[in-house]
Amino acid sequence: MTNVRIVHEPAGEVLATNVEVAESFLASLRGLRFRRSFPDGHALLFRFGSAGRRDVDMFFVPFRIDALWLV
């Protein structure tokens, strides 16, 4: 877990206070799969090398999420 905050500007609303970075291919592949929950105030960050079309799948994720694309 990385001690980073994600803040929505200009409102200054804190969206996440603890950010987990999917550093490896396997971590990216696993994502949120097989977790029972994900705490409020936490985020899972995927880094991409360039802009492009990205998909989100919810296979084996038994809870709702909010997805954000950040630049």
C-alpha cells in the first residue's frame, strides 16, 4: 500500500487515501479478483504506458466499484 491521496480538483474532494499499485503483470491480471471486499478510501492503480482503449472486467469481483481514468 502506498501512502498517496487521490484528490478530485477543483472541489478538493479526497477520493482515496491509500493506493495500491499493481506493479507487475500478474498483479494487474489479478486486480480485484477473488477479494471479498475493498475498503472505502482505498484505490487500486494500474499504470499504462500510453493513452488507449482500456476495458474493465468484473469476473470474480463480488462488489461494486468506481472506475476512474486519470492523466
